[in-house]
Amino acid sequence: MDLKTNIQELAAGYYQEVLTIRRHIHQNPELSFEEVNTSAYVKQKLDEWGVAFTDGYVKTGIVAKIEGKNPEKRVIALRADMDALPIVEENSVEYKSNNKGVMHACGHDVHTASLLGTARILCELKEHFEGTVLLVFQPAEEKLPGGAKLMLEEGALKNPKPELIIGQHVMPGLEVGKVGFRPGMYMASTDEIYLTIKGKGGHAAMPHQLIDTVLITSHIIVALQQVVSRNAFAAVPTVLSFGKVDAPGATNVIPPEVKVAGTFRTMNEEWRYEAHQKITKIASTVAESMGATCEVNIMIGYPSLINNEEITREATQFAQEILDEDNVVQLDLRMTAEDFAYFSQEIPSTFYRLGVTDKAGKLTSPLHSPTFNVDEKALETGMKTMAYAAIRFLNKD
């Protein structure tokens, strides 16, 4: 039996088991850095299947290892994240979250279950590949500083170090059975911008006696738009948005202080830090010119995610072989962020999307929403895509 047929049959055969795993994880979600029971459940499954692992990375992270023939010849890694979000689930399903206010609304239950299914397949096919596959079960993708960054700092992928790493993420809007790839720039860096404008508050009917923090804040927000419109290189996607303004005054009260919070995102690391300087200078200068001060605090978030061109092209080809060409699509750029970017900064990588919308188009809720859910047949697509890609990469000349 050829490799493609073998993997397709194994994925179909393990589907019900992986479905049960996904529902268990979905029903028992845990927040970032708190994935104690999820981690224990993953380790239980790995133990059942005889898969060796090292645990304790960032407390709950796991790196499992499946060795084929000649295990030192080549090493690659596959990654799944395990954490959930602080959202009250509104789905009416039998596997609805048991943890009030916590929900797998970003598909990490699918990622983890799919990677466990991939492990099942690879264990069956050890004699069909040379080298080693590392399975990275990562905590805390949803919360800064990000579990990927911390796992790397703790040496999770140093011994042995993989020559490439693959990650997948669910994508509502992409039909189940399909996957999507994009070489090069794919997802943005994400930094949090906090401004504190200080002036002189008082009665709104006597503006000549005040340093109007609300008016000055308005000027600062408008002036900062030039960071994107007049400073960013046109070929580099850039977004600067402010979503929160806290001016605790009243119709006739100007507050002495206004706080503003926003996000800055781009896909070029050099420009990213240059823009931070421009944001600080513009905000401070505008405030000073109007008699106020502006404190600027920029919280550094995840870097931009760059898919290795060659690896992504090869992974796309492998996906076309196992799924057929019609089921592999080209992705658009995304200004959302993902801490897999830390892996992509250090290890040649590809991060692709897994279609989870049912063919009838009923499951259309976006990520991070209380009604997000998936067509669970995506689990079969996910595990066979990853397993096939892993073996094809390992068996390359």
C-alpha cells in the first residue's frame, strides 16, 4: 500500500477516537498558563500509545518524540497550542464547556486533538520514515508573553533542534476538507500602545483656565494616523488603531488625565521598532505643544509571522498530494497575530490554515466568539495533512 492511501485509511480509522479527544478537551477548557488538566490528558494519551515525551516546559508544555529509522538523520517539529479563552460558551452541544466563563473559541482543542491523531498515525508508520518527529504541545498562545517564546527560552527545541516546524490553525470561512497556505509574510506583529495624557482639569465652561486633556487627546489620535499614512512603506502592511479612550469627566467636567489604549501591527521587524519611536515622539510633541504631557508605554507583543518560502511551497505540494489540488487554497495576508511567530523567527517554518466550516455553511461564527464551533471532520483533514507532510519532509533526499 502506498503512503498516501495508508495515511488516509489510518486517519479515517482513528477519526472517532480523535473526535472523542477533541470533545473532552473542548468540554474541559483551561486558560493560558493554567492548562494543568489538559496537559495531563495529553500525557495520558501519549503514555497509552507508548510515545516518549518531556514535560514541564512553562509548567504545562510538552515535547513528545516519535523516532523512525535512523532517528538522528533528520528532525522536524509539529506544533499545537492548548489554551482556551475567557468567554462564556453559548453553543448548545453535548460537549459544551463545563468551566463557566472559559471556552475553546479559537480552535486549540482541534489543534491539540489533531496533533494527537497525527501522533497515532506516525506511531503506526515508524518503519516508513527516517528521522525524528517532535510533537510540541504548547501552553498560552493567547496571553503575552506567549508560550512559544517561553518554551524556546527554556530550551524545549534545543536538543535536538528541528530543521523545520509546522503549525496549523482552524479557519472559519474555509470549507472543511480544505487547507490554505501562504509563503512569506503572513501574519502581523502585535504591540499594545498605552498613552496617558496629563493636563489641568476643571469646569468645561471655563476652558481658558484649563489644559484640556480631551481636546489634546483628540489631536494626538489624529496626528498618530500619519505613522501609517505618511511614514510606513507602502509595501509593508501596517495598522495603528485605538480602541479605548478613558476620559473620566462629564458634560461640564474636563478630567485632569485621559488614558488611551490601542494596537500597532505590521509585518517588518525593523519598521516595527522605528514606528514605536515615531509614535512616542508624535504623541509627546503634540501634548507638549498644547501645554500637556503624554506618557507613552508600548508593550511588545508577538513578532510578525513569516512563512519560509521553500518549506511552504513544499508543504503546499504535499497537501495537494494527500488532499487533491482543489482542496488547497492560497491565503490572504492577515493583520491578526499568533505566537507561532516566535518559532518562525528561529526555525524555518510554515503555518497553514485548516478549513472548519461545514459544507452547508451553518458553522460561520468567527474565532473568539461565544458560538464558535467547527465541522469535526476537519480533525481527519488536519491529522492526515500533518502526518503526510511530516513523512514527506523526513524522507526528502
